[in-house]
Amino acid sequence: MYRRKMNYKYELIYQIQGLSTSSVEGEIILLEDSAHSFKAFLSNNLDNYCADIDKRAVIGKMLLGGLGGRTFDSYLEETRNQRNERYKTPPFLIVQAFGDDSSFILKDEADKGDYILSIQNDTGTFSKGQYQDLINSVISSLCITIDTFYKVKKVGEAVVYYNDGGKPIHNMVFSCHGTGFSSREVVDTDIERTKTCSSILSEKGSFNTICRLLVQSVNIKNDALLSYLSAWTALEVFVNKSFKLKKQQLIENMTERGLDEPFQKEIEKDKFSLMSKFKMLCFYLSNPDECSDVERFKGLKDIRDKLLHGDEIDLKSLPVFETQNLLRKYLSIYVQT
């Protein structure tokens, strides 16, 4: 057993549904954070970034059931083909982060030639959670920037350590535990807006919870109920947080327009309902004559109230996309302002 400073590379890949980059070559950088050695970008070429993910899949199969007399390379080629068949349609969001974990102790390792194998080594303190806010910021930015954005589907992820000689160390830790959409071609303005939005959301810690919930909502693994609850909660948190940050401006804006009696009473008591907060936010950020969003928000809130009060609701009819779209609209407007 010996202790050394271990460098690592963390890679996470999502397939993006509802976006096309067929006319783009190379990498489209969406966010770079030098403080965390973090980069997120779009690419059409999945093979360029899946080497570690594919190799870990084959190593896992080898450890669990053996290779049945076949060679490692033949299984590796089969894994690549199966992955390409499953994830045919680009683009893909590639997340890469580099760092070091001095707590990782290499022990009971086996040198397999082109890599080192370590099993059930829990000495390291690496946590992918340290990058989650940055990842959520990028996905949320795509979600509110691209109007046809539909879902993200996780392709895979891997963290690989490297020894002093640069040889990869795969630490294998085992644990148990068809919907249509439209796409459109990405344009330069989309990329620029997404870059700006990613930068703003990643720097504003007050948006972390909202972004996290929005990402949960568009994760294709989640069912309709979880997607809806995540989207609604994100919308509700956004309304409350935005109201708190711009309370005085919102009140002044409504005062200038003329207050009805309910608003006057709420101001006097300094206690505002969620509906009032959204209405004030709507009139402040959007067209004051556009009342349809207020009615839409009320309808979504009524469904939320029925659900939380135990009323029977057809889960297939939950307004997932309507809730997502309302959040996307106002979060986008808020970021732009």
C-alpha cells in the first residue's frame, strides 16, 4: 500500500433530444470553468469520448461473469457497436473535469498491461456532486434556450485515476440498487445565448436548486409524476426566490399600474400569496397586457393543489411540458434582464 497524489478525469455524457447539430463539426463549447478544470460541450461524435466508459463496461462484465473465452478487445468492439446502435442520434453533451485526489490509496491492484485494476477501493474522496451545479447550469441553459429541447438521456459516465506514469487506474466499485419529440437545427444565436446563460446560471448560486429540479424534470429516466413535481417545484422556487430578490421593484411596478383591494391588503400585511407573487413577476418581466400566463399558472397550481390534497388525478394527463415551458419562459426572461 502506498499513498500518492492521484490525478483523475471525470467524464459524463448525455444524448440531447430535440436539438440538431448536423451542420456543425468539432466541439461546441458551452461552458468552461478553469477553477474546477471543467468543460462542457456539444459534439456529434460519440466514439471520441467513450473509450473509458466502454472499457469500464467490459471490465465490469469480465469481473461479474467472465468473457466466456472471448478476447477483451472483441467484447470492447461489441460494446462500442451496441452503444452506437442505442444512441444513434446526435448531438451529445460531453462533460469533462480533471482534478487530483490525494486520499486515494492504490492497494491490492492488478496491472493488466494497458491499465491497472483496483476493486472495491473506497479510500478516495472524489465526488461527482462537486460538479453537479455546473452540469445543471448547462442543461438548464439548453432547456430554456432551445424551444424544441425535449429530454436528456444519460449515455454513461466514468472516473479514471492515473498513476505517475500516466497509466489509467480503473477502480471498480459494485453496488445494487417511446415518446415522440421534434428537433430543429441549432444556430449560432442559440449557442451564444446558451453560453451566456450557462455563465450566468453557473455563477449565480441562488439558481442552483432551480436548475437541479429542472434537470430532474427533463431527465428521460423519470416518470411523468416525478417530472411534473420537479418542474412545478422548480417553478415555485423560482417565483418565491425572484420575488424575494426583486420585491421592492415588483411592488413599485404594481403600484404604478394601480392596485386592486387584495393587493393593497397583502402589501399592508407584507404577506403575499404565490399567485400574487407570480402575477407581479409576470407584469414586471413580461407584457403587462398578457394575462394568459397568470391563468395558466393558476391552472397548474390547481392541479398541484389537488395532487397534494390527495385527489385522484390521471398521471398520464399531468401538464409536465406546460409547467416546464412556463418555467423556461420566465427563467429565460429573468436571466436576460
